[in-house]
Amino acid sequence: MGTGGGKFDVSDRITADRLNRKTLVVDTGANIAALVTSPGMLAFCTATGSGFTAGILYRRNAADGAWEQVIDNASMQSMDNKTLNSPTLNGTIAGSPTFSGNLTFSGILVFSGISKHDNIVDLKVISAPADPATGYDRIYGKAIDASNDGLFIKKKRANSVAEIQIDRAGYQHINTSERSTTNTSATKLKESTLNYTPKNGVLLIKFKLKAGISNTNVQATIYRNGLAVGTDRITPLTTYTTFSEVISAAWASGDTIQVYGLVVGANTCFVSDLEIIEAGDGATATGGF
């Protein structure tokens, strides 16, 4: 279903979802322009010019948890730039239906815009069961960009896949400043503070490390609240190497994620781009140096 270059390919997915009653996955074309959601509701639209050219709305059936279509393409076209209010849906399609730039948000579980990009070849929107802590469905957006890794969605993955969770702010945190030390004992170089308790207390943590002088080792290690929890990472290279580690340290809101560095001999240890990603879902960290 769909016009103007967009496509909605959901029939086989819905069959599967009626079996597990957990997720709805919709694959669309490059013209996806807006998504409106509230607990148990998903709406998808494509746009060209000044109005929506295709749209569809699904609702989770309260009785059996299955997804069902409740508004068809023709009805969706009349929703341009309007607030939707009903007993089961309260969301907003905000601003122009044609977007550029990065994702913007307007409230909890509301997309006020999703950027268009010609190289987006696949977009998947996934709604999982409601989060018991908030009562809101967890909503994920995933895009595959053939030419640019994560151009319009923040959360980067391998193979040019980007992903973001939108019911909590800050799914990924990257502290990009470069810090250095010439000390031969462990010295704190990078630090960020968690603003959310990660699912299962697990984080994926990355950082970049390089030496100031070649062929002499420098070392960096991930710490939690001043105590080492990561593997000692060592390099003699004067170009940055990215190190990645999944750490199960019962991380909790308020914890500090730190990178300590040291040198062996006369050298300078450089650390940059502390990247913190929840290995499950949710917000990660703020601030830091």
C-alpha cells in the first residue's frame, strides 16, 4: 500500500505478530515523513509537497494483544498538520509533512518529524509491550542508509544501521572531547554520569586511545565510580584505535563511567570519544569531560 514512492509491507508481519502479540514491524520506503504514536497505537505517513500521500494506523487489540488496522489510507490523508484525539489515540503530527535534518521530538512517544533522505532504503518501526515502569509502549525506529552510517538517527550500529528508542531521552551518549596524560600511574581522563538505570545493569562502552610517540605503549581502562571494571587496553599507535567492551557491573543511575589512562616511559596517552550505549534499551548518560 502507498503512493509517492513510499510503501507499506505489513501483511506477513501482522500474521506473525498475531502469533506472538508482541511487536509490529512496518517496512517503508524513503518517503516516510511522520510517525504518531501513543500507548498501543502506531501511525505511519508518507509525504510529497504539502500533504500526506499515504498513511495507515494500527491499534493493539486490548482483548488479544494483536495489531489491527483502524484508519485506512484515504482517511489518513485528511490528518495533515492536525492533532489527533480519541479514546485510544492522542498524538500530534507537528509542522510541515516534509522534513529535513535530524529527528525531532515533541513529548513522550510522539514523533514530531522524521527526516527524509534519498539514501534511506529501509525503515522499520517496532512497538514492543508496554514498559511496566512507565505504562508506555517502547517504540523503536531503525533505518538503513546505504551511503552514510546513521545520518539521520543517532544510535549507530554495524553495517550502516542506525537505531533509536524514543520513549526515553538519550539512548546513546558520546563524550567527544580529547583528554591526555603523561603520568605513569592511572589518571582519570574521561567521565560521564548515568541518568538512568540500564536494563539488567549492562552497558556497552567504547573509547578511542592513541599514543603521542610511536612504539611506546599507552594504556586505558574503564572504571566505575573510581574502581576498575574493564580490561586494560594497550596500544603503541599514534592514530586512534577504538576499543569496545560490554560491562555487566550492575550500573545504576548516578554512577560515573570513567576512563583512566597512563603511559609507559616518556609518552602521552590520549583518550577521546567516550561512547556509552545501553546494551538493552533506554537512556544512558549526560555531561562529562
